[in-house]
Amino acid sequence: MRYDPFDPDFQSDPYPAYRALRDADPVHRHESPHYWALSRFADIWEAVRDPGTWSSAQGLTFFPDEITALGLAPTIVMLDPPRHSMLRRLVSAGFTPRRIGGMEELLRAFVRERLALMERKAADGRIPDLHRDYASPLPTFALAHLLGVPEADRTRFDPWVSALTTIQDEGLKLDDEAAVTAVAEMFEYFGAVITARRADPGDDLISALTAAEVEGERLTDWDILGFCFVMVAGGNDTTGNLISHGVMLLDADHAQRELLVADPSLIPNALMEFLRLEGSVQALARTTTRPVVLHDVEIPEGEKVMMLYGSAGRDEREYGPTAGDLDITRSIGRHLGFASGVHFCIGSHLAKLQARIALEELYSRHPHIGVDLSTAERISSPFTRGWHSLPATGLLPSLPAGPGRRAVATHLGPARRGPRMDGRKRSEPAGAHTTRQSGPGHLFACASEARGAPGLAEGQCAMRRARSVPSGGRRTGVRAGTAMTVGP
């Protein structure tokens, strides 16, 4: 198969084309649009750990002028050291593992509610959707709670994410009024939240960011707004797709699924294996700051170079002859699922917490859950691999929920890694699926620190003429300290 990121056939199954690139064309020049692409793990690993040569400051896609088209300035994901280093330290002062870890019981309660919804659908003869009903709502809930957004406003995230998807997958079209309006509304909303938190701090991440200080430096309203933008753009579908891809991969390899059901402590390692095989982020760009010679090919200064993370995860040079197989016990050394270097995903601990809880609860109640790929809908994107819809199969009748519940499945026999009986590779799920352009999956993923998205530069944004932003924005009804809650 030929490498063409816009080809629906490639998007459906990019891995044969990736392998061809790794074997014969590891420094690929793409003509239209013009950019270069690296496909081998070692080359990408070295590049993303050398921001002095491979810069993030010119954007993370191959679309030209993606930062300036809306009059935007780069946020943390589109900065290089030393400015990036200072902003990262400031953000990390508020975005702590302790704050994230304290959300576990809240997230578990929400997951059980969503699981009960799927069970009710199945009991009523309806088709539950693993992605829409279960995997995708979780990160929206988590981010809204983390940022202190009231429950009544949570549904506003969906059009914002869809607008970002359209812009990032198809390039910015200033005449796309719906997308421009949605992004403007997001700026306005979080601008008002930031103003409210500075005046009356609460126990939420935005309040913590307004108070963060490192060596006498503090985050500006624009820095915090940009971080909110990144979290909304990058923290939603990447986590949801990690959960959905995990269930899909386990449904294609029942021996591995039995192993996980019998020993849920394998879930954290399994998550890294899911990311390696089916990462939501397939590609992100860097820009060369000097001429680079790689595999006897010279890439000139100032060129966009796509890092094909989806290819790197299956590189036999890094992971051996079983690189294309699922092995949830695999000892994984180097990994690019959350990127590496200065742009290692700042939200990785939040993503892993959500996915772990989601899989623990799912497989403790439904050890044989699967997915129907024949009616599933994949997103269509040159940058992202994920789902619009993923119908679930194999749900058991509803079971009583309660704290401390553990696995209810009995072990179905010793886990083996023998060949599939249908002649397919274990890593190749059965069934076709349809694709639909755009949607909740999009480029700016956790693979580059929560999926890079531009932040608003004061006085520059074209949308600011019609919309207010951090200072003096209209009131949204958001009160300091307001957070989402779930019932018992």
C-alpha cells in the first residue's frame, strides 16, 4: 500500500504502508502537501529528544500558518526551551499527581454510571456503544471536574472539540462560521472562568494555576487560557480512544483478554501495549532548525517533518519480530505512546488513571465484552486514529455495583499465545468498519503533551473583535470553587 495520509484505505489500515516506509523509505519526502516523514522508532526517538534541531515552534501539522491564521500565539506544546521549560514547571506546580490521584473514587463512580447505562440499553434490546456511551464521556467528565466546570456546562465541550477537529484535520477555514464561533465561545468561557478564579479561588486546577509560582514567575491569563485550550483539545478523544482500542485489541485476542481478566494488575502494562499498537496520535510535526542528514538523505533547514508515531510503535527494529502482536505482559523499554523528551505528555498520569479505572470496571462485570467492527465508524484523519462509534457486544445482565467489587469472572483456562483459528494475525481484528471525516478525534494528542493547540495572544485573535476573552469577558455563571459531582 502507498503512504497517503488522506487516502481512506490508508486511514483504515495504515500499518502495511508504514512497514514499507520503514523498510525502504525511512526518510520519506511527500510532495503534496510538502513535508517529510520519519517512520523508524530510533529516528523519531532521537528527533523528539532534540528540540534544538527539531523544533515544535512552527506547529504540529503540515498545514501552513496553523498558528497565525487565527491570530494565535503558541502554547506550551508549540514552544521550545527555555520558554517551554519555564511554562512546564509552572503548569506542573498545579497539575500534580496528587491532585490527579485524588480523583479516583469520583471517576470510578462516574464509570459505574456509564456502565449501568450500557447495561440498561442491552437489557432493553438496544445496542450499547462502547465509545459513545462509555469511553468518550469519561475524559470530558474528568477534565470538566479538574477545571472546575459546573456539571450543567459540561455538554458545551462537545461542539468545541468538534470545531477543533475540523480545524486541525482539514486546516483552518475562516469562512467556517460554526467552527470559528465554537472556538471563540471556548475562549470566552474559559476567559471568564480564569477571571473568576483569580478573584475567588476554589479547589480546582485553574485556581491552582493562577496561584502557581516558580522563581518569582507566574502564569498569565493567556498562559492559563492556552493550557485550558490544550486540555480540551488534547485530553478528550485520546483517552477515550485508548480505552476503545484496548477493548478492540483484546476482543481480537481472547487469550490475552483471559489473561487480563484473571489478573487485573496487568492493566497498567496493557495500556502501554495498546498505545504502542493503536495509538490515537499517528503523526505530529517538527520543523528542522538546520540541515539534517539521515540515512544518506538531507532534509533542509526549515522543513516540516512528520513523526509517524503509529509506525514507530510497530517497528521490528525496536520491538523484535512480534512487534505487530498484542502481548500485555511485554517488557516495554522505550515507548513513544506519550511522546518523549521535553514534550513528554504532561497529562499522561490522568490518561492512565482514567483508562485503568474504565478497564477494571468493564472487565470485572463483563469479561467477554467485545465490539462489532462491521458497524463501527472510525474517524477519518491524516493525524489521528480513533472512533466515532464502536458498538459493544457480549454484555452480561446487570450486576450489583458496590465499593471494593473485584473481578467476577472465572478464569477460562490457561492464557496461551497460539495462532488465531481464522488465519488472521492476532493483532488484526475481524470485520470491516466505515469511516466518517472529522469528529471527536483529532491531531493534538497526548503524544505531544496533551495534543498541541494554540493559545490566544492578547490583542491578536481575529475572533476577539466579536468575543471577549480573559479580561472583561461576559459572565458565564461560573462561580469560584464550583465543581461537578456525581451521586452515590
